Amino acid sequence: MPLTDKKISVVVPCYNEQENLRRTYQRLREVLAQVSTRYEIVFADNGSTDGSETVYRELAKADPNVVVVLLSRNFGSPDHTYSAGTEYATGDAVVWIDADLQDPPEMIPEFVRKWQEGYDIVYGIRKRRQGSVLRRAGYKLFYRLMKSTSYLDIPLDVSEFSLMDRKVVDVINAMPERNRFVRGLRAWVGFKHTGIPYHRGERTAGTTKFTMLGYLRTARKGLFSFSYAPLEWITTLSGILVAVTSLAILFYLGGYIFGYLPAGQRGIRTIILLVLFFGTVQLLSLSFIGEYLGRIFEEVKRRPKYVVREVLNGPRHSV
């Protein structure tokens, strides 16, 4: 007997996941049939260049519960793809899950049970994950950096894999920002939330389309979107440098006045090092400020977050 009669939507962002699509669909359908009599699987495609579209059309034709949102091109970060799929999801609750099946669909019933207990957001907490030591260390560093610098209480080791109540989804959909970091948006809305620990597995097929550079861009986006720490670092460092420089000036002035520094031209290396140091600090400060200005520039242009080329088994609406 299904757990609920409410509609469950599962949003699956995809980019060149042709090898995984049928397997992902099959596992999701088997799980969702146990969860609810009403469900939909929303594939949001970020401009795939492989044969994914052919598979989408086959699935959508065979199953009216499959909705496919095809973006007009690749809009970069998967955050935009999550946003596109979420805007077209019509369920009472919406689940986010990647197409590579590293996050197990079999956890969805546990998410739904927590939702029925009154939690508005239920997310998976990664207790163990596959991948190289360097990549795992990078993830841990990123999550802890976000935790320590953000003005939000972002849970540790939590990715997009989660379930959200409709009222949470409506708030996220209404957020106008273009440079989106959906994990941060989900944390920003508040509401009652809880986590369920799990072990993240290997990809079922294919290779990851997210490069290390992509991970670094995501980390940078999260840091600058939900933290003022870089600006605070500039202020703190500037204060320290002003104090140190003032003491150094007083020391040298005192040396020349009271004669404990010998006369003559000295310290040219010190001057060069100080000039290089202060120049580096200035460039770093300008880069931080430039990041924030660039994000303001993107927001004030008011361009769409993404452009939809076609929707299969779902209504087209403006974004």
C-alpha cells in the first residue's frame, strides 16, 4: 500500500546522461509506485549533446508521468537545471536527485515518512562517498568553509538530494536571483528540517560531467552568494596592515631621531617586499570586490534564469 495519496514530483537534472536515463527512470518508477499513487518524474536537460533527447521522447511517449524540460542550451551550473525542473514540478512534495544514481532513490520513502511527520525539508547527509582522496578532502573543506563563513546555518555534508514541501518549493521558485546556489536557497527559506545519513555510491554508468573546475566554480558561487566573509577578510587584513605599518613607521622615525638606526641607504629589499606585499593585497581585495560587483551586474540585467526550448508532457509557462 502506498505511503501517501499526495503527489510526489522527482526532479532529475541531466547533462549528457544518455547511458543512465533508462536505468534512472526504472528505479525511480519502482520506488515511487511504493510511495504514492500519484507521481511525476521531471527530467530537466541542460542542453545535452549526446542521444539523451531520443531517450527522453521514448520515455515521455510511453509514460505520461514523465515530464521533460529541454533547455535551449547549456546554462552552466546544474543549479539552473534544478531550478528549471522545480518550476515545472506540480507535486505536493518535490524531490531533488541526480541522474547518475549515486544518491539512492530507495531513500525517497524515508524522506516521505519524515515529511509525513511534519518536516518541510528532508535532506540526505553524506556519511561516506566514493572518489579520490583529493576530491573527498575538497568536499569536506568546502562544506566546512561554508559552515564557518556563511550567515546561514547550512548543514554539513548535505548536497541537493532532498525532499521539500510545496510551500518550500513555492518560495524557492519565487526567488528572483539569477546566480543560483540551490543548496543555499533551500537553507535560506528556513522551515522545519531534518537529515537522514546515507552512503553515497559510485556512478552506475558513464563518467561525471562535472570537472574539478566546475566544483571550484560552485564553491566560489556558494561562498560569494551566502557569505560576506571575503569583504570581512579585507577589512580585517586592512586593519592589521594599517597597525603594522604604523608601528613600522614609528620605529623607523624613532630610529632616525634617537640614532639607534645607522645612517645611509638601507632597506631597499624591505621596501621592494613591502611594495609587492601591499600590491598583492590590493589586487586580492579588488578581486573580492569585483566578484560581488559582477554578481550585482548579472542581477540588474534581469535576464531569464534559463530558456526552455520544449516541454514534453507538461505545460509551457514563462520563467
